[in-house]
Amino acid sequence: MHKQKLAKESYVQMTELVLPNDTNTLHNLMGGKMMHWMDIVSAIAAQKHSNRIVVTASVDNVSFKKSIKLGNVVTLEAKVTRAFSTSMEVHINVWAEDIPSGTKVMSNEAFFTFVALDQNGKPTTVPEAVPETEEEVRLYDGALRRRQLRLILAGRMKPHDANELKSIFNL
């Protein structure tokens, strides 16, 4: 029997304060620090889903929509969108909040992929992720296309084998 878990069971929220050591010369949060936090929060979500140690397999395009300033409170939210045989796609949203001014904006968004490992460090199967909300279903439905694109870009799949992508481009 194939085990299942609800997508919401993997939800993780992490909060950080942007300190001087986290910023560049313009007093904005450094991109590398943001990526570090995103990797941590998404790894925890993947671990919660799989109940295994996980390793980062890929990072999709990380978009920096708004800069995050010194003193901002950063909230990172991560959740597994879909699980494949041994890998999981995790969606991350990042919010920046300026508490004194009362403003909060979405700053970053990304998809990370993790592989679950057994006690010998070998890839192992993970439970299926079951979406419930409209947003979870939307992310779940798009995950196969994003996975095929990742595999093509990594040279692990031929474009003509990417059936989900063909349907988008009417090929």
C-alpha cells in the first residue's frame, strides 16, 4: 500500500530578523542569506513530509520581487506541493515586514526539490502528497510540468518525452 500525507502536514513557517551582518552595502538582505533561509525552511517541510533526512536536489528560479531591508522581519513559509517516487517539490513564499510602518510585502518565491534518503544514504520512497485547497491543487497540478522542465534543463529528459510540457505548447 502506498502511503499518503496531506500537503498541509508539511507546512513550516520560519521567522528571521534582518541584522547588519545579513545585509549588503545598501543595507538590503543579501541574496545568499535569503537562499540559505529558504533552503532550511524547505528542507524542514520535506523532512516533515517524508520523515527522512533530505538533501537539496535542485532550486528553481528564485525571483526577488522586493528588496528586504535591515531591520525587517522575514517570514518564510514552505510546503510540499507534490511527491514523486523519492523526491518532493517544495514551494516557498517569503514575506518582508516593516513592523514600525505596518507594511508587509511578498518578497520572494521559489520551488526547491529534495530527495529523501534512507539510513544508508540511498534514495528512498516518500508518501504521496494529497492536496486539499484550491491553491494546493493548483501547485500540485503544475508540479509535473515543473519537474519535466527541471529534468530537461538537467539533461536527464529529452524534450520530446515531456508530455506535460507538450500540452502547454500544443506540440
